[in-house]
Amino acid sequence: MPTCAHCCGGRVDQPGVSAQALAQEAGVSPRTLHRAFAAQGGTFAGTLRQLRLVRAAQLLRRPQLAHVAVAEIGRRCGFADASHFARVFQQAMGVPPAQWRRGG
């Protein structure tokens, strides 16, 4: 089985991706999938959230995306709700997404 981050990586932009769907795609049971994440010291949800946040941080810093709203960046990274994205981003990065974008 590929690494857990690799499994989630292709789905980072899809809101609502589930462990069940990912397990089915990988040809394993959901329990086996969860055990694989646990063996790597994480969880499915935590790994997916972290990958989404890393992707959002990268997109927010791209000059060619400066015209794209922060909420849209969050949506493109799989966050269905803009306020949830902003809250989770600030908690993880220490600054709100708009401030991150400005280099803060």
C-alpha cells in the first residue's frame, strides 16, 4: 500500500472525500486503511487536513493567484466552508490566510 499521504494527495481538492471511498479505491477495508494511518502516527482526517493546509499555503503565496479570493483558495483545497478554512488555517499557521498571503 502506498503511503497514507500519497493516498490522500490526489484527493486533497475534493470536499467530502471519505476514508471509505479511499479504502475502496485502494482495495482494502476501511479498518485496514485506518490502521495504516495509525501506524504512521496519524489519522485519515488529520493527514487530509494537513495536506489541504499545505496546498492552501502554497496557493496563497503564488503571485499569479493574488486575484483569487481567500475563500476560493480554501474551496480549491477541499474546504467546503470559508469560515472553517480560515479558522483551521489560522490555528495551524498562526496567522489568518489573508495575512499569510501578504507574507505575514
